[in-house]
Amino acid sequence: MIVRWSRFELPDVLAEVGVARPFLVASERWANFLELPFVGRWTEVPSHEIAVSGDADGLVALGGGSAIDTAKAASAQTGLPLVSIPTTYSGSEWTGFFGRRSPDRRMVGGGGGANLAGIVYDVMLTFGLPRAETVGTAMNALAHCAEALYGQTSAESDALALAGAERIANALPVVVADPGDVDGRIELLKGAADAGHALSLAGLALSHAIAQVIGGSYGISHGAMNALSLPPALRFNVAVVPDAVARFGTAIGAEADPAAKLEELARLGGFGGLGSYGVPGDDLPRLAAEIAARPGNGMNPRPATQAEIEQMLRSIYE
């Protein structure tokens, strides 16, 4: 994977991966941001369908996880190489799998096999990101770090996860207190990049299974759902993989109670409980059953039962 740290390097990256006729996937906000000769544009983000027009020989995704997932779906369909330019901390740019969301953000499917060719980060693109999206996508990145430490671990993924967790935990309060803090934004973006890279090596687990099912069922932000689901998932895993959870806690500066530190960080985003997002209490047993069947739960060090998951959901409902 080619990784660069300025949007002004995008033409060189495209040349390096052999793309001369790029097709852009970006919302209306970003559709005319890049001054490159794109052969076409797709601006419905998120979208459960995408058509690549013209004689494109590559794809560029500019935006958050929804834009990148939409472009990954197109890449998987066409085989075209994809260069992503993230504007959030979601980490979607590192993985070949993707979710398909309708324009109202409800999950309608997913897949894998995107042809990932490059990533171009630029800290200036994260300025103006609202507080809820800043905190939510950063918490999503922290979930990548935690789950990498008890997923399909390796020395490389562990090192990336620990470095990313430390950076994010330290930088997130700084950025929330002063959204214009350049050094804080740089550290947060580097931490998210570490987290995404760790994710690509180690995979997902229980927290993401919860976030994917609930967010996809009701059109709720994936970041907000990770902010809610990570603390109870971490508490569940303390008894299963105590050493991995302890290392994560040390990285975020909370050896005694890392889940409580995660809740403190999540509160920076102003997130309410599941009930505040319109999730009906009567739906919790059904949701728990769906979560229990998700691959992420299957990849957890010990898969949670439906009853255990329902208990977790009730703990974050109010």
C-alpha cells in the first residue's frame, strides 16, 4: 500500500499506481475540491449502488468511511485500483471489505475484494469535522486498536495498535478542547492510520459486531455506535484476555479501568444511550441474536452469547 501525507502528492500516487483517468467518489461537499481531470464523479454518499462511467482506469475516494466504502464497492465490481483520501478517522481506507448503506444510512449488504492501491492523508482535510464525528470516528479507531490486540494478533499489528491507542487517547481531548490545534489533529490522524493498519492485519471483534448491527439497522452513525459499544465489549473481554486488555489500558493511560477511560473519551462526543437514537427497547433481543451471529462476534476471543449481548445492550440503553 502506498501511503503519503499531503493531498498535493495525489497526482504522483496516481501515476505510481498507473492511473491516468481517475473516477471520483465524493459527496457534494467534496465533489469539486480536487483540481484533477476526473473522467466522472459519483456524489451519492452513502449509496448502495454505484456506476463507474467513462473510460476510468482507477478510482479516488475523498471523504469519510461512507465515501470510501462506496468506492470500495465499485473497486470490487470493476477491479479498478482505489486511492483513498480520508477526511475522518474511520480507518476504512485500510481494508478491502465494505458495507453497503442506502442513502438513509441503513445497511443493505456488504462485500470484499476492493483493489486497494494507495492512501493520501492530509491533516487539513480534518479541520471543520464536527465534534460528534471527530469523537465518533476516533472511538471507532480506538476499537480497531483494542480488537487488534485480541484478534488475529502479530508483533506488527500489536505494535501498531498500541501506538495508535496511545496517540488517539492523548490527542482526542486536545482536539475537542481546541479543534484548531494542528499538532493534536496530526497526532489523531496518525493514530487513526496506525489503528486502520492494525485492523487490516488483525480483523474485527465484538464491539464492531454490535456497532454494525445497530448502526446498520437504524441508520445511526458507525462512530457513535462504536463509542457506546466498545466499553461493555472491553469489560466482557477482561475475563477472557486480561493481558491484552491490560496492554490496551496501559496504552491509553488507564491501567486500572480502561473501559471507564473509554466512557470518559466517548462523553466528549455528547453521545446518548441507544434509546436516545430511537432504538426500541423491544428490539434488543432480536438485535442481540443478530449480533451473536456476526463474524465479528465469532472472531472475539470468546464469542458472546445472545443473553450476554442483550445484557450489554441494556447497559448502554439509557
